[in-house]
Amino acid sequence: MPLLVLAMLIAARFVHADIGTASFYNPPYIPTKCEGNREEQFPPWNLFVAVSEGLWDNGAACGRRYRLRCLSGPKRPCKHRTIDVKVVDFCPASPCPSTILLSRDAFAAIAHQHGRKINIEYIQ
């Protein structure tokens, strides 16, 4: 498949995506607002997130999956890939510093650790 066609297919997946910001948060990750102390709530490779009020939906966000990618940030932090993450918690900080708080592993999967905040594109 020609590279241009492949690039267009990847871009098409994000046509209706939302734009927001992301940063990361540190362990301990439990207890969470979704499933308390259950270790089974965390997906493989620790690709999970806590969401801000706008995505929380009175707890209905628990278990939702999002595909996201880094768009920009200080010192060109983005790795050129997308990841799938699972919502396991409500943002523990008030006010939440970002639209989505990623686990350290999820942040490292899409961005270099140059800064603590990046611009992202995400879709459920």
C-alpha cells in the first residue's frame, strides 16, 4: 500500500476526534473512583487514564476506551503513534490540570518526557 494512502487512512480515523490536553499522574493509582482497589481494572501495559469533569459523566466514563495521540507540546515531545487507553478514575486533582491524566506508562507511549503537558487528539 503506498505510503500516502496509508497516511490518509490513519488520518481518517481521527476526523471526528476531540482536542484536549494531557499530562500524567504518579502512583499509587489505587484506590480509583471506578473500581476501588481491584487490580484487575488496569489494562495490559498500564495504558489507563483518569478523566476530568468534562469526560467523567457522573461516573459513566468508567471503563470507556479512548484512542489518542499526541499533537504537540514543548520541545517537540510527540512520538508518532496512537494508543488505546481505558478510563479507570476521576482526576484526583481539583481543578484537573488536563482534559485527561495518563498513567506514566501511557504518557511515555505517546510522548517523550520533556514536559508535563501535551496537546492531544482523542476519540472514543
